[in-house]
Amino acid sequence: MANLSRRGVLAAGLGLGLAGFLPRPARAAPVAQAMAPGFEAVVAPDARLDTLHSDGRWCEGPCWVLRLGGLVFSDTRMNRMSLLREGAAAQAYRDPSNNANGNCLDAEGRLVTCEHRTRRVVREREDGSIEVLADAFEGRRLNAPNDCALGPDGAIWFTDPVFGIRQPDEGLMAEPEQAMRRVYRIAPSGRVEARIEDMDQPNGLAFAPDGQTLYVADAGAGLNPEGPREIRAYRVTPEGAAEAGRIFARLESGVPDGLETDADGRLYAACEDGVRVFAPDGTLLGRIATPTTPANIVFGGVDGRRLFITAGKAVHAVNMRAQGRGF
Ligand code: MG
């Protein structure tokens, strides 16, 4: 691309009028689609989508890991986790991954991973070995942990829908042992506590920057067309309970998957038509369009102003004006 534009400038400078004959550089269309005032503070109108990885099968669980200088992500259907440093090809990180899906860091920066195949949540120790944080509740196996998030007090929260035991290319088919699809909290003590029981298929989750609101995507319509396709918001108490669940946003089609918040408390949701961005009051500010339906998102980069998006076979990134939490 740099070469082409140099040739273009050269042609124009020589007055040869050749620019019109040169092949146009392949640039993606603008992806920022404003829907309400305030979206300009989120992303520039001319922002472009960079595709960093395109030969996956089902990319998920993006997690920015500063100490590794890159993005760890899952390819659930390839049964592999990879590390992506920009400018280089993705390299294997954990292979096989037990059909890993969502990832997050705990309060000490250790990688926490939801595994479909083994129906558990695990954490990587500093020596690279794996410890199990949760694989059962009340003596019965979990369904298939999908996504996880670090709570304000160091607890790890995770969702446990049945997708990973119902889709043969994302895990092992099985009947659920749990009567419900819950959101659980792994207390800093290690105790696994049921926290949300009024959802159909809880999927992505994210905390507001103050830790007092937990957003959870309900992707029930992914298995039942009459099921929910909504994002719920819960009040998180200092004791680690989740109360007063309410509908934050409802989608007209598709289902919400991964969620993320920024430093100003906006909510980002992987939806059928791209990444939707909501103000804390629920106003839909705009959308970051993606070529295929995205599954999950995370802020990263050295300054927290790069939004990484996993979408089907691909991992994309967009430079943002908004900044992720904790940078
Ligand atoms: Mg998910």
C-alpha cells in the first residue's frame, strides 16, 4: 500500500496523470456507524478495521496480556489457543485447548480460561501448569463454561450455558447435569457460588468500571427462536451478590455474545451486525461493522485504545478514541 501511494504521489507530482491508471489500494470501508451523539468520542468516523488473523475457524475469548505483548485468543472449533502479536503470525499458545472459549486475567494477571470439552474453568500458574478453579456445582458437573470476567474484589465470575455440550464441533455432546444455566462467582477463597439463576443461556459478561454493575448477555435465542436475545444488568453488592436484574438492551435479531466495557462505562456487545456500543444509560450510540458476525471483543494495545474483535475465522482490530479499563 505504501508503495502504491508513493507511485501515486510521484505520478501526480510529474503531472503525468497516471494516478487514475494505478490499481486502487485495497482499503476496507469505514466501519464506524454513528447512531446517536457521542459516538465520535468512541471511534473516529474514518476508523478502519485491520484484519490480523484470518485462517481460524471460530475465534473467541480475546484477552490482552501485556506481559506477553499481545493478544491471547481461543479458536474453539480448532481446539487451540494462540498468541497474536501484531505484525506477526499467530503462534500456538495452548494446543490442544479443550475447546477453550472465554479468557480473562485474574487480579494477579494469571490467565483464566473457560473450557467446553472438560466443562471447567482453569487458571494457568506462573510455571505454566493448569489448576482447576471450577468444574462442578453441588456435586454435579457444570454445563460448559463460556466466558469469564474479573470482579471488583478479585472474584472470577463465569457463565455456564449449554452451547458447549450441544454443538459437536465446540466440545463433547452431553446432557446437562445442572437444572439451570447460571452465572457463578468463584470467590477469592476458591468457593464456587451460584449468583444468577434467572437467565436462559448466559453468555458474555462484563463489569462496569466501578464494579457495581454486571452486564450479562442472554443468548437463549441461539437455541430457541423464542428465547431471549438481550443484555441484562445486575447490581453487584459489596458482599458479591448480583441483584435486581433488568433488561439493559434487547436485540431485534441475532444474539448478543461477548461483552466489554471501557473506562467511561460504555458497554460493547458482539451482536449480529457488528460491535454495538451503548452508553451507560442504555442508549445505542453506534456500531462498529464487521465483515462477519463477531463473537467477542476486548480492549488492548499498549495504551488500551485498540479494540480487538474475534469474528468467525478472523481476528480484527480497530484504533479507538475510547480507552479500555485499567490502562
Ligand atoms: Mg461467548
